[in-house]
Amino acid sequence: MSLIEIRIHGRGGQGNVVAANLLAMAAFEIGRHGQAFPNFGAERRGAPVMAFVRVADAPIKRRCQVLRPAYLIIQDDALLHVPGTTDGLLDGGGILINSPRTPEQLGLGGVPNVVTLGASQLAKEHLGRPVPNTALLAAFLSLTGLFPTEALTNVLGNKFKGAVLENNTRLIHEAAAAVPAGLWLKENAA
């Protein structure tokens, strides 16, 4: 697998940095290399923020922001109207958006490889809070086949126990099943 770069857009308080770290740790869980870091300053809760993830089979030496991502994960569909949100997406790349609306309803009907998921609602149902990051990561892993969702579950198992882990595990399974598995599968994925 060559280097795969992912950019996560969201708002302060939605778990963007946590999402990036979880994805990188899940890569480590299966023996790959991962890198995650945020891009924000003194933003307040609710302000737009970005986080970056890289996954590869070899050590990652690149340390700059992700300007040409293969994938975008957008945790708030209102960010689609913020200039630069979708900039740099590679041809054939995918966009996963937290929204109960369809790509057509978001005005993205002609844009290829766009998938929406009501991740905040799923999180609220399973976790009692509308934090979309875990559901979006599970959907992303299902779409890409980058690695099994069990790697994400294992990482969460290092952080949580009992009912919290059980609820997150149910959320992961439901979110992964809610999108077309393997839709963005690349020949260089696992």
C-alpha cells in the first residue's frame, strides 16, 4: 500500500483530533504506520478545524499538512460552504459527509464518490451524544476497506470498558453496515 492521506473537516468539539488519532492508532493496530495531527489555533468550540491522517506500510517521513487528500471526512455538512473544504481532493477520491441528507440534497449530485451518513443521529442513539467521529470512521473503513473495523474497535477497547465500549462497538457495526462496503476499495488496500 502506498501512502494514503485523509483530511478531516469539522468544528471544535466534534472530535476531529480524536478521530484522526483513532484512525492512526487503528493503522498501528494492524501493523501499518499511521500519522495524525490537527490544524487549529485558538479557535473556540464550534469553529472550523481540520485534522490530518496518513497511513502507509512504511515509516511516514512527510510532516506537512495534507493538501491533496485521497479522502475527505466532513463532520458538519455546513462546512461544504466554507471555501477550501474540498480543495485538493485527488481524482477518484471520496468524500464522506455527516448528514442525514443525500448528496443530491446537498447540491453534490454531480460530484462522484460522495457518501452521506447521519452519523450524529447514530451516535446520539448509541452513545447519548451527537458526536459523529466514531460512526464516520467506521463508515470510512467500510467504504475503503483500508483495514477492518475491528482495528477501530480494538483501539477503543484500549480506552473504554463496559457499557461505553459495548455502545461504541454497536455504533461501529451499524455505521459500517449503513454504507456500501468496499465502494471506494482501491487495489492497494488490504
